[in-house]
Amino acid sequence: MITGSASGIGLELARLACHRGMRVVVTSRSTDKAAAAVASLGADTGSVLGLGADLRREEEVESLVEQVVQRFGRIDLWVNNAAGLFFAPAQDITPNGWRAIVDVNLNAVFLCCRAVFPVMQRQSSGCIVNISSIAAYRPHPGAVHYAAAKAAVNSLTQTLGVEWAPYGIRVNGVALGPVLTAASRFNDPDIRAAMEAEQPTGRIATADEVADIVLSLAAIESTYFTGETVQVDGGYRSVLRSPLPAHQQTAGG
């Protein structure tokens, strides 16, 4: 189950999961976009389901869970990938703007975790992966609302990992640095060059690399791993630097 998977990292994650023989649920706020994503995967229609839902609404999240269980009988992996961001100086962010970003990046994650909990509790097993960002760990000018929400997601991951471990449910996170996708800001050559110049690896991560790491957290070899957020940024967080101008800032995840 992958939220926000009609494009970008989520779609690559769905593609890799299909390739590995998993039964996959693709979601988007738009039912049409979810259907188009499913068609693009070219997988057996019996093993892939596309659903639309507004994850900020409790009743729609609960309906999403019900539909997945009705179709597949269980939920083994839930990836909270859906996210949203707009850039603005802190003093220009309105209360509505703040709530909008916190709703999609934090509140929706909690609603999804809470909704899938009874299913995984009955199974005595399950894995939740929350997609976070290195914005949670360092100054992120122009995106204070996003950075604060992602920091809260990391805390949520840590606490749920402890609370739900007795039920056989693991909760982990992946804090992403810059990632190149079809809709990424890094498709702008100038922005990409500026970021890659600061990357210890000399390049930006690809979406399929990220997908592989996310799925590895659900592997049987990782069953003792919970309550942790793995930073996947090619060492970017470790480099001393001055913040990039606001128009060059971006957030993975």
C-alpha cells in the first residue's frame, strides 16, 4: 500500500514492488490519476489496485483500508509517501498555508497509521514506512512548515515503533535528501548543478534507488528493526555549507 504513488518516488516504488511479485495498491487524491498509474505499470490487473482518496479526511482513509482488505485480505506493508510543499519565507506563510502543509505531511500520516493498525494487529504482523526528509534535521529556508512537519513525522515514527512493537508491527522512516524524478525541480540544469556540487557523491539519488531502500525495510531480514528513521542523502547532511537561496531549496520525500 503506497500513498501518493501516481507519480514520482511513489510510482517507482510501486513499479519495483510489482517487479518483485508483490500485490500493490496505488493511491492518489485523484481516482483517474491512480488508474493511469496502474495502467502505466503494465502489471497483472489482479495484483494491482488503484484507489483515490483524500488522506486528510479520516473517513476516506478508513474507506481506503476497507477496500484494500476486501480486495487482498491483508495489508503487510504501508508506505506513507504522499507529501506536499510550497516555498515561502516564514513570515509570509498564512495560518491556512501552514495547516495545509501540516495536514498532508503529518496529520495524514497519523490518520493512515491509525487506520491500518487494527488490520496489522489482527495479523500480528505488518510494516509501516514513513517517508520523511533531511529537512527535518537542518535549516531549510523557505520551507519551515514542511521541515517542522517532517520532524514531527520522525518523532511519530519513533514513538509508534515502540508502542506497536508488542503487536508485531514495525514502524520505520526514510529521510530523503535530493531525489531526481520526472517532476523534480532538479530537472532545471542550474538547480541540479548547484545541488550536485554540494553532494559528497557528486550526484542526486534516483527514484529507483530510494524505492529499493524502502522495500528493504519491509524485508524479513529487517524484522528486528523498528522505530528508526534512516537518512538517505548521499552524505549531504554531513557537509558544512551556507543555506542555498530559497529558490534553489528543495525537499526529498
